[in-house]
Amino acid sequence: MTVAEFWSEYLKKTGQKPEETVYNGELCFEDSGWAGQSQLNLVLSGKKTAIFTPFPSFEINLEKIPVAGEVYVVEDTAEEPCAVIRLKDVKVIPFNQISWELAAQDGENENLKDWQDKQRAFFEEEADLCGFDFEEEMPVVCEIFELVYKSPL
């Protein structure tokens, strides 16, 4: 199914009108294979309700910071549409000031230290790829979302 067909199905099944619901694009978890599927499973189960991205990534890639209310089609690792999420809130917070309450919405870790260690490794890799330096005070874009629709199995 194409993204356009999936979007039409979402609108029809939820009773929303196209002119009242803005489609903001696709979202795919960057990890491929098992890691990407693991992230997707957390989203589909409702355990993952936040995405964390280094602010410099947006600057370097000339991307706008997302805003609350935006709606995205989530694709699986085969780039097939499978869900729709809506951003509830977007915050920019220094990495070292992200609370466990917020970090826990990532859905994977048992405590703040584990989350920081995993995110630090991910952000350092992102920094190397994009050409910026990771710093503990680096601003992070925290996108808090809700799963509003998932494809029937």
C-alpha cells in the first residue's frame, strides 16, 4: 500500500476530513533490521511516545523543528506505512537536563543513566555523520507524540 493510500484509509476509518487534517510527511526509524523493528514495535505497543534528536542535526540538514499538532505516517523497515502519530508537544532541552520522566517515554530503558548512555552513543554517531560535536549541554529536540492509528493486522 502506498503512503497516499494509507493516508486515505486513515482519514476514512477515523472520520476525519482531509481539509482539517494536515499530513506532514513520513517517519521511519533510522535503524534498519532488528533495531528499527524494535523501535517500531515500541511505538505500535504504545510504550514509545517520544523521539529525541540532536538540535544541530536540524540546523545542518536545514530542517524545521517540528511543532505540536503535526501528523506523520510511520513506515516500517521495508518502508511500508503502518501507523499514524500526532505530535503532542515539542521541547528543546539540553541533553544533560532531560529528566527521567521525559526520557522514560523513549520506551526502552530502566533508568536515566541507561537512557543517557544509549542516547549519548547514538548522538555521538549522529554528530560524526553530520559534522558537529556532541556535548552534554547540547540542545535536544524532544518530540512527544501519541499513536492515533495503526494498520489492522
